[in-house]
Amino acid sequence: MVLLNTSDDNIRKAAEWIKNGNLVIFPTETVYGLGCNATDDKVVSRLYKAKLRPAHNPLIIHVAKPEHGFALADFDQRAKNIASRFWPGPLTLVLAQKKQNGISGTATAGLDTIALRCPAHPVAHKLLLYAGVPVAAPSANKSGRLSPTRPVHTEKDFENDVACILAGGSCSIGLESTVLDLSCEVPSILRHGAVTESDLSEYIDLDKSDRQATEKPKAPGQLSRHYAPLTPIRINAVDLEPGEALLAFGSEKFIGIRGGGSARDLPEDSKRNLSESKDLNEAAVNLFAMLHDLDSPERHKSIAVMPVPDIGIGKAINDRLVRAARRE
Ligand code: TXA
Ligand code: MG
């Protein structure tokens, strides 16, 4: 595995690797992806194995341009409108697959739907363009673990699996794309992200009955404990237990430690602040990176996270935190 900067030559090299059946880690505006040629069943199977991903959980297929997506799935007028407004960008669309579209059945977990995304990150865009094939790419973390927003978060997990990491700095959004299901009559959000309910509501009538909460969630990856650090997480914390690390949102001035002391007494490497000014976009960018920083079961018995408002992108932040805090 080599760590490459994002020069044009290196992006071409990585694109060749993808075309020839290798795995490559690359930046997108949301999180880093672990990518491979989505038409090559063999490498897709290798990707599932490397990521320890259950076979029933399908991958997102990435394309350089919306037109490339149109060749893979049935876009009705509604889907075309959404794509023309939000692509390229942090939105994934679930649609009925076109038959014989060349995509590996392993990548779509044998479903007759497909999840498509056209990322806005210039490095991802070039990589997809140069590769000239659709690219299957889950987040570049082991299944169920914290998502990567910096190259360093991916380095250890896939050392022996990937040809290279394209190191393109920090991701500008920091949370995975919004997943919108357009495969049925009433569209619904399967995963919250930077494209919010209210952004989408301007264009479509959404099913607001949070389907993730029902018995049969439609995004298979949304089922269980996810985005989890090794250290336990305690959400909506208004104070600290001794031995806990603090992930603050807004002022930490009034956060006390039970039994005596205050958050201000914590050592520097035991506290982070998602956003002192309570800016939710800043908090989204920081979320995974700060959880990575604080994740140390030897140092912290748990990570206490202060409440984050459940509005706008705050919904996506809370969704990740709730799943990370689950015990199973
Ligand atoms: O921001 C992102 O979307 C990143 C970057 C790399 O693009 N990718 C990402 O992929 O988050 P992954 O594999 O970690 O998450 C994909 C989600 C999973 O929850 C999966 O179940 C869902 O998309 N998904 C994929 N195909 C689907 C389908 N046909 N129907 C419903 N959900 C689907
Ligand atoms: Mg993921």
C-alpha cells in the first residue's frame, strides 16, 4: 500500500489500479471511500471481505457524471429533478436498477434496486472519470466502526488490502451522504446527511414516518450498532462521570464531574469541542475525527457527548451518535 498525494498523475495511477481490479482509498466531500470497479464481481467480493461487511448489505455505486448514473438505473422525472438539483453532492439515490447494467450482483446484494452517488469532491470526480467504470465504495472503515474523515483514519485497517490511499486532506462535510429512497411511490430518507429533510422537501413530498425506526429498515446498513469507537459512548450528557472523556457542543463551562471537579480540569487529550459556537456544520465536520481522537479504552471509561440539537444536519449527527452508543 502506498500513500499518494492527489497530483493528477497519482489520480491517474489510482484510476488504473481501480480499472485493473484493485482496491483504492480516496477522499470524497463526505467521508473517505474504499473503492473498486463495481462491474468486477471478484474485486467486489474482496472488498466485502476486507471491510468485514455482511453480504446482505449493498454498496453505493459512484459515478463521475449524472449521465453515467442514468445508464444504470431508471430515473423518472422526479429522480431527474432531484439529481439535477443535488448532484454532484452528498446525496445517494436508491432507484430500480436497469437490467443488465453490468454492475456486480454482489455489490447490490442481489437487490433489484441500486444506490447511486455522484460525489462533488474534485479528486473523487477525477478518479471516477479516469477510471471510466462505476465505482463501488463504502466508507473506508471496518464494518460497524467509526467512519474516516482523514487519511490517517484509514491507514491501519486496510494496509494489506489496498493498492493506495489518495491523501486529500480532511473531508469538508464529515458525515456520510444522505440516502434517499426513490424506488417507491412515496420517497423517504433512509440515512440522514448534509442534504436535509427540508432541502429535499422543496422538491418532493417525503414520507416523514422515520422508516429506520420501524421493524424492517430499508437501508440494510442501518440495522444495528454502527459508527462505533472502541470506547463506549454516553449521549446527551449534562455532566461527567470520573474517568470519562468529554465531547462538548457549545460551552463546556458548566459541565461538572460527579463527585467534584469540572470539565476544565480534564487533560487536553480527554476533551474535544464539536463547535464552541454551536455551529452544526462545524460539528458534523468534527464528529468522526474527534471521536477518533478520544477513542482510547485504556484512557477513558467512556466518551460523554453533550446534547446536539436535532435540526438540520443535527439529525444526521444524532443518528450517528445514537448508533455509536448502542451496545449491540
Ligand atoms: O458518503 C457516502 O455515502 C460514503 C462515500 C464513500 O461515498 N459511502 C458510504 O457507503 O457511506 P456505506 O457503504 O458505508 O453506506 C451505504 C449505505 C448503507 O446503509 C447501505 O445499506 C445503503 O447505503 N444502501 C446501499 N444500497 C442500497 C439499496 N439498494 N437500498 C437501500 N439501501 C442501500
Ligand atoms: Mg459506512
